[in-house]
Amino acid sequence: MKIVEYIREMRIRGAGRIARAAAHAIKIAALSYEGGDLGEFVRYMLHVGELLKSARPTAVSLPNAVNYVLARLRGVHGVDEARRVIVDAANSFINLSLRAIEAIGRIGAGLLEDGDAVLTHCNSSAALSVIKAAWREGRRLKVYVTETRPRFQGLISYIELEKVGIPTTLIPDSAVRFFMKDVDKVVVGADAIAANGAVVNKVGTSMIALAAHEARVRFYVAAESYKFSPATVLGELVIIEERSPLEVASPEVLRRAPSLRVRNPAFDVTPPEYIDAIITERGVIPPKAAILVLMEEYGRTLEEELTKISLDIEDSRYL
Ligand code: RUB
């Protein structure tokens, strides 16, 4: 499956784009299935879903998108119906994702004021939607984008901002604290948000949050509600992807220094204490309200899980 490779190699990247690409991939798989056996079709769809989920481990938008689409297979009666519900669900996920990013822009724009200097990290559609919406509303902003080593996604942000005419300065990641005195607000995206309000985003985000906290600069996270992680309600940790050492050191360097160890985590965790607010398509919430978004989004499923656990605990008393 080409899309799985594209996600793994980061030709398709960013949590929202990955999620939409996964929904699209399931749709293509459903449309190209030629057999007539419902059981086989369902097994094939689940297999495609697992492949997609394994492409990158951190962005929870990926399993959330896959589950959103595949959950519609419950109670279908034949391959034709199954194919139709998959296609409809994939289209509806893609639409709701694009609409959410637009709504986040509209809602978040209200947090930026005329003359603000805004710092953003990496390349987040949701964060840029906020900045671009405020600019369209007539606020004169200037933006600092970090390089975002080792993959330099800051350049993608620069190109997007430059297209709409927003004055943008590219800075090394290590210069964030140096420039923080000139920054009014930080806006970043998210790959996953835990039930306690901790935000997982591109590595370096937590250091930016620390520097913002020290300088009393507001720190906002822009994220669609499918970036909230249901598994974290039950205490599961978000897996932090570690990528190849070759993104950090060239083959030449690695050959010449065979004892050199290289670590390359792609994401880090920013605790809720360093986040002023999370901008979602449903409104601006304090990070501690993440659990409410999760209950609203996955309420019934979560309740089922929690009941199962409490039953297990009760049962174990009689063992
Ligand atoms: C991208 C990244 C982005 C989030 C949010 O990391 O950390 O900030 O995914 O992006 P990578 P969006 O480049 O490794 O995928 O708001 O576009 O979903």
C-alpha cells in the first residue's frame, strides 16, 4: 500500500494530513476489493487499518481516523453495503477534519491581537489556520518559525505564511529563548493530547513551552478533537516515535565514529501546566478539560471500557 509507505517516509506528514490520508486509503481499498464475501471483506479492511495504524506510532489522529471509518462496518449485511458505508465514512471524516481546521482558525484568531509577534514550531495546519485567519481578519502579525531540525518542517510553514503575505522570520530551534522576549504568543499544533491535558507535539515543543512560561508569554495549542487520545483515559502512555539516526548524522559521520550513539525522538510531551489553552473546533478549553472532550467524543466506548474494568476488579475480589 503506497499510502502506508508515504506516511512512514513522511512524504505525507502532520497529524491531520496523516489521518485524512488514512481515511482515503481505506476508501481506495474498499473500492478496489473485487470479491463477494463479507467476512473476507471485513478481515481485509481490518488488515488495511492495522497496516495504516503501524505507519507512524505517535499521532493518535491516525488510529482515531481508522477506527472512525471501520466502526461503521458493524451490522452491515453485504459487501455492497459495507463498501458504501466505508466510502461514506471516509468522506465524512475528511470533510469533518477540513471543517475542524477552518473552525479552529476562526475561533483561535480571536486570541491574537493586532501587532502580535507569534512563534510557531514545525508545520501544523491547525496552528497556521489560526495565524492565517487572524491575518485575514486584518491583524498585522509577524511570525517566528523555528527551523525544526532534523527535518526542517519550519521551511514548509514559512512557504505557507509567505504565500499569504505574512512577514516571517526563520530561527534556529536553539534560538527560541533568545527571541522569546520579542514574542507575544506561541501557537503550535498537536499529534496527541492526553486525558490529563498533556500535549504531544514535534520534539522541542516542551522547551518552547518552558521558555514561554519563563517569559510569561501565552502558549496555545491548536488541535482538532480527533487528536485527543481515548487510550490515555485508562492510563496508557502515548508512544514517542524514534526515527533513524541518519536524520541527525550523515552515513559518513556514522561510519567514521562507530561508537557514536544517536537518539532521534520525533516528539515530546508538554505538561498541562505550561499550556494556557487548547483551541479546538468546539471552542477554547483549558488543558485540564481534555477529559471532557474525550468523554464527549468517545463517551459510550469509554464507559463500556471503564465498566468492563470495574467488573474485572469486582470479580477479582472473589478469586
Ligand atoms: C508534525 C507536527 C505537527 C502536528 C500537528 O510532525 O508535530 O505539529 O502533527 O500538525 P511531523 P497538524 O512533521 O513529524 O509529522 O495541525 O497539521 O495536524
